[in-house]
Amino acid sequence: LVGRFGGEEFVILLPGVGATQVEHIADRIRERISRLRVLVEDAQDPPVTVDGISVSIGAAVRPNDGDDIDRLVLAADGALLAAKAAGRDRVRLATRY
């Protein structure tokens, strides 16, 4: 289940996935986003291709990082901030940052 959490933030719910699996999945998402090439068209300007897109990902796993949604989101947000502080374009798990 994927949902927009606000601004440029998204939340992905992966039932039954542990810390090792979530780290691999998050890194695959990060890798695939880095390979995107997006064509942006404007009626007044020639089309432009945007590439070099990066993403920082913070993840939390239940029950290690919390047992309710508020604690899990807070833990994932802390991991996201750690990923950004470490240089962006990386994955950080709440239990490891």
C-alpha cells in the first residue's frame, strides 16, 4: 500500500516484511528512481528531460521500532533525516541509524 504523506514524502506499507527485506526493497526503489528519465513538456518551451533524480528513504519495522502507526512513522522519519544527513540518496533503517 502506497500513499502520499505530504509534500515530497510517501509512506509504503509492506505487511509481513522484516528489516532485511525492507532494506533490500527500499534500496531497489532508490536504485530504480535514480534511473528515471522524465520528459517535461511546456507549451511555450521545448521539452526538457529531467534525470539524476535521487531519493532518501527512512524505514521502520514493527514491532522493533514501534507497535502503533504513530511510533512507526516517527521512527521512519528519524531514519529519513539520518539518510539525508548522511549525504542523501541512501536508505536508513530506524534500528540502525
